[in-house]
Amino acid sequence: MCFLDAARKLVLVSTIVGAITGCGGGGGSAVSTGSSSVTRAANEVEVTVDKGPAGYNVNRLYTDVTICTPGTLQCQTINHVLVDTGSIGLRILASELSTNVSLPEVKSGAETPLLNCLQFVDNSFAWGPVVTADVVLGGKTASAISVQVIGDPAFDGPSGSCAAGVPNNTLAVLGARGILGVGINAEDCGISCIGNAANGHYFNCADATCRTARPSTAALVLQVKNPVSQFVQDNNGLSIELPAAASAGQSSLVGKMVFGVGTQVNSTITPSATLSTNALGYIKVTLDGRARPNSFIDTGSNALYFDSSTMPLCAGSAKDFFCPVAATDFTTTLVGSNFVQTSVQISVANASDQFIGGSNTVLPRLGGPSGDSRTFDGGLPFFYGRRVVIGFAGKTSALGIGPYYAF
């Protein structure tokens, strides 16, 4: 089953903040030279929050991803790939791929290229062919898995089969060189795409030129994969570990993503609460006097999103965020489908004030309306100062059988 595609805020920050301060072009080399001298375990990678590769973005969590021609040492390391616990699969912009790395196309049952669509709530989408790659994260490798190439010009023609709206097919629009979707599931669609061609996720070329596309089924083995779930070990989940951020904001932040839950010394955790989710990754959150049963936490969202009758909206180009006169604190109660509950304090401050100067990319008090009274979207600010565990569906750990959140 598809995970959270209909409740995401992936592109909102690059659209709104770019409008405030201007969004620069270019992005430099896609080959990372590394940003830290810290020696890391094989099952962890560094993650950073900074302005991004295409201008000023805020609350975006990035990491480096290495992709290789399957079974070879022909590899490329790509920096500033967005870490997204609210989607599934690795998706890389075609413009960022080196010609030295050959990624074989995945063919559908009709022996034509398999095409993939990922739709976001802000009426934007990612479209492109499915290819096979070895994916390396730190010292771990997911061998010969399906990934998506976004914005491949050879397949741009039928993108209307995916969705209307804005295509996330350039560095300037996406604000990242790709998306690393490490949510609760192993595949981006699952069993619903095996026998149903009208699934909205998979298509194939209707002719040799691929000027039109038609809906397609996709076997599990062909579907875009969560790379972490495909590791030989340390594959039952992951944790995001970020330090606390200054309430007024700061220019950058460095943390880590650890693969596995209780599989190594560095992935062992005794959380204060483990909240099981339903199949869509939802828990119930009570906030501002309202129960919100379709709630989730998601590093791919750049703010704390929830509808509120008491929080005023900003004016001008920041109109999609909250602008209270003074910072406002809320107590949230989170309840899992296992009926475990815990309380978390959040704070929302004036977004326009936070954006002034365009120097702080870490904004822990950024909030905005979700557009859905049943939803609280705990975006990246929720993760600051916490160690958050994502347990994968059907996988067992000392914390239970996934899916779950723990912190």
C-alpha cells in the first residue's frame, strides 16, 4: 500500500521561501567530497540541514547517496539528497547523473520501459523511468534495486499521465538532487500494484518512441524500493538523531541516520514510547483541543503542519505559514494504534520574522496549516533534539513488529 503520498509538503518550502529571498540557480558538482571527519559505523550516515544546493531552503534534511552500475565499481556519490521518512524509494534527478554510471532500464510485462509516478499534496509530482542500481549508504549496500530517474528528457512526453501540476524535475524546483524515501514500507506501492493497472503509480510506454504512456501493473520485484529495507542486515528500521536547535534558528545542523533497530550497539534504544501506526503510517494526535486521527511524523515536511482556528496566517509570500504575534506553545498528545500515548511540546513562531535575512535554515518553530482538520504533520522541526525511530512494516525488533514510531 502506498505511504503518505497524499499528505506531504515536500515542495512547499522551496516554493514559498524561494519566493521570499530568491532561489539561486546551479548547484555545483554532484560528487560529494564529504563534510565531516567523524568516523562513522558501517550502519550510519551523516545527515545535514543547510540551505540546499539550489538556493535558500529551510528545514530540509540531506545526505549523500552512492549509486553504482549493478555488480560493478562504476559509482557516483551524489550529495544533497533529501531524506524523507514520508515516502518510499530513491529518486534521482536525471540532470545529476553521471554518464559514467550505466543504470539498466526496468522493463514491464510489455517489454517496454517501466515508468513511475509519485504525486504530492501540493499538486506537484515526480515522473520518470525505473532503473536498476546498487545503492550504497555508508557501509551498507542494497544490491540491484529499482530506483526512479526524475525528469529524464527521453520520457518527458507522457508525464501528463502522472498528474497535472508542477513537475519536480529540476534542481531549482526540487531543492535537492534527489529524494531518499525511507518510510515504513519496502515498496512504493506494494500489492495493490501487482494486479491493478489503474494504480496511478506505474505506467509503460505505449510505443517505441514513448510519446504516450498507459497504466501498468508492477510486480513487487520491479517496484521502487526503500533501500534500507533491502540491506542484508540492519534492515528492520532506522533512527534519525538530530541535536536540539536554537529556538531563534541557526544556519545549519549536523546529525546522523542509523540503520537497524537493536541490530548493533549504536542502534539499540530504550524509548519513552513506541507508537504503532496503521498501514498508512497514521497515528492519532490531539492538538489545540482537536483529535487528528490521520497524523504522522515526516522528515520530508519542512514545518509543523496543522489546521488551527487561533493561529493567524502570514501575509505576502509567506502566506502558507503561521505568523502569531508571539511564539505559541502547544501540548500534543500522540496515541498509537497500540493505544500507547505520550505528550510532546511544540512551539510555533512568526514565520515572516524567521525568514528575515535568509541565513537561518534550521527553524524549529516553523508552522503552517495542513489543509486537513484530521491531520497533524510533524515535519522536520519535530525531529530536532530527538532520536526518532521508524520501524518498518512486518519487521521485528525489540520494540515490536513494525510499523511504528518510537522516541
